[in-house]
Amino acid sequence: MNEKANRETDTKRKRPKIAPSLLSADFTRLYDEISSVATADYLHFDVMDGVFVPNISIGLPVFDAVRRVTDIPLDVHLMITEPSRYAARFAERGADIVSFHVEADDPENIARAIAGIHSAGKRAGLALKPATAAAAVLPYITLLDMIVVMTVEPGFGGQKFMSGQLTKLAALRELIDEKNPRCELEVDGGVDPETAKLCTRHGASVLVAGSDVFGARDRAARIEEIRGVV
Ligand code: DX5
Ligand code: ZN
């Protein structure tokens, strides 16, 4: 078996990391909600500005509070225009991974935002809306620590998984294996134990799950189920 095929087998065999999305948590009980998903790999933190997406969620003050009460790696997903204005700030304030949208800024600012996140010693990611082709990440791929494939239109939790995105996911897995194998490949939107299997089979290494995890009574068990352990 050649080296590439070996790597692919490894990715397919590996269990995915799970990143519950705080957007689906009960905001009146945030501390307990965060504690209830402590067995996850990352906590996904969705920032929406009401311009890039038709919804406003949470921003820096809530981020600071969350950072104070948990050690879990924070995976920030910026759904905002001109992300280069804020990306480094989240990194400097303790985000472990900061992803923003490739559609949201021009190439110069995108490169600047990635560099700003790296200067803070943190990981940088680029997210793609469903209509955006895999090739959009090509100019940046060797700089990236994560690529996020949206499997719903960004803006709201609880939407249906768009299985049409699986072909793009597989194409990105090939690009990553070829050009930057340490880059993580995250799927965001409509993930549950069933769609999770499709995602990992098509090369995802990190799965965001909001409504499915926070809708479960036993969150730890649900996280294990999505991981494919049970
Ligand atoms: C959607 C957000 C997602 C969302 C996922 O715009 O980026 O992270 O919270 O929620 P579910 O898992 O419910 O689709
Ligand atoms: Zn998200």
C-alpha cells in the first residue's frame, strides 16, 4: 500500500473528535451546560453578526466568561463580515482554534487574519458555505490548521444535514492528505449519530453537533454515540 492510501486508511479508522455547539445550550444555565459536555474534544462557539448570516448570537463578553470556567479547547466559528477585525482578538483571549469564512473577506485580509491567529499562538481555520467550492481554500491550504465544511446554511442550529456536501468533503480530504495532512477537517451542521458515520466515511476528523448533543438527556453518552464508540 502506498503512503497516501495508508494515510487514508488511518483517517477512516480513527474516531472523530466531537465539538458540541454551545448555540444549542440553555443560556440561562451556561456553566452546567458546559460541564455536561466536558468529555467532548472541543467546545464549538458560534459567533454571528446578523450581517454575514441572518442571526445574531454571542460575542466576546460571553466568550470571556466561557473561557474562565472551562479548560476544554474552544473552537470558535466566526460567521461575521470582515473577520480579520476580530479573528486575532478571539485567539488572544484564549480561543484554541479560530475559524472564519472564506466568503467573508478578500484574499489579503484572509491571509492577514490567519497570520494574526498564528501570532497569538493559536490554530486557524477557514469555513465554507454550502455553495462554495472546495477549491476556494487552495490559496491558503498549507497555512491552515482546520477546514470547516458547512452542511447547513450557516445561521441557525437544528437544521437538516445537506448530504450533497459529502462530495465536497471527500474532495477536501484528498486535498488535505496531499498538501497539508495535519490540517483538521470539520463538519458543521445537522450532525447526529447517523450523519456522523457518513461524515467520517468521507474524511471528516471533527464533528460539530449542537441540537443533537444538547437535546440529549445524557450528553456524555450521546457524544460517545456520535464518536461511534457505542
Ligand atoms: C450553524 C452553526 C452550527 C450550529 C450547529 O450556523 O455554525 O455550529 O450550531 O447546530 P446543529 O448541530 O443543531 O445543526
Ligand atoms: Zn458553527
